[in-house]
Amino acid sequence: MNHDQKLAVIKARTRRRMLFTFVTLLLYFAFILNWTGFGSMLAQRLGGSHITGSLLMFCCLIVLFILLELLFLLLNRATTRSGENL
């Protein structure tokens, strides 16, 4: 692999990481809804339980962050196996 090909691979990986970072930041900022008027419904309890919408949203975001990172790692491993080895 020559220098230009390596540079192209590094750029592709950087773009992919930036995309995943952008999605993660958007999801983090989505939690701000808990302190705005749009998220007033999140403060209410779900049914007869002690779980609020905010708590459920927080737990779902954590699981989603883990799944996104797993997806990124799997994509990174798949592209490395397909010949992008540096």
C-alpha cells in the first residue's frame, strides 16, 4: 500500500469516526429535553410504576451508546479485514 492509499484509508476512518461522534453528541443533547417545555411529558411516571420518562430515556440512551460503539467497532474490523490494513 503506498502513501496515498494509506492517507485515503485514514481519511475514511476519520470521517466514519466523526459521523459516529456527531450522532453520539446529538443523542447526548437530546437529554436536554428533560429541562425544556418540550420534555415536560418525560417528568411524568409511566403507568403505575415509579419509573419516569426521563429515567427510561437515560437507560435507553446508555444502551444505544453501547450499541453504536459496537457497530462502529464491527464496521472498523470489517473494513480492516477487507484490505485497509495499514
